[in-house]
Amino acid sequence: MRLDKFLKVSRIIKRRSVAKEIADKGRIQINDKVSKSSSEVRAGDTLVIAFGNKTLTLRIDAIKETTKKDDAEEMYTILSETSNNSSDAE
């Protein structure tokens, strides 16, 4: 499945266009490689997503074409979530 579609279906990112934009800016890595929105993802892959103020590391557990909101979290496991907020040093 394409990276941008996975992010939308799993509801990690709400809109596919936003997922595509983030990926194409080089802010998403699949298995430690910077990836484009068209990159293929598979179960077992590790994603690192750099949002504006946090970095999310997760493992893909399942690939589903469609899913209900309640089942979306079963598609991945969050391995770590770190804040990039510089105001913590104050």
C-alpha cells in the first residue's frame, strides 16, 4: 500500500493530501530511509514521522484497504513519541 494511503486509512494523518505533503518534504522515514508519498509500506515496517512539534515512531502491524475509526489503531503500534518543543528548556 502507498505510504500516503496508509497514513490516511490508519488515521495517523486525517487527509491524504496532508500525508502526501509531509512525505514529499522528506519528513517521513520507512525503515530509516527518507520516503516519498508513493513509497510502498508493508506489515513490519517502522515509520518515523516528524510533525512540527513532535516525532512519532511506529510499527505497522496490519495493512487494510479500509477500516472503521475504532479499528484504525489496530493497524500500528506506537513505539515512541518525543516532543521537539524547545520551550521545555525554560
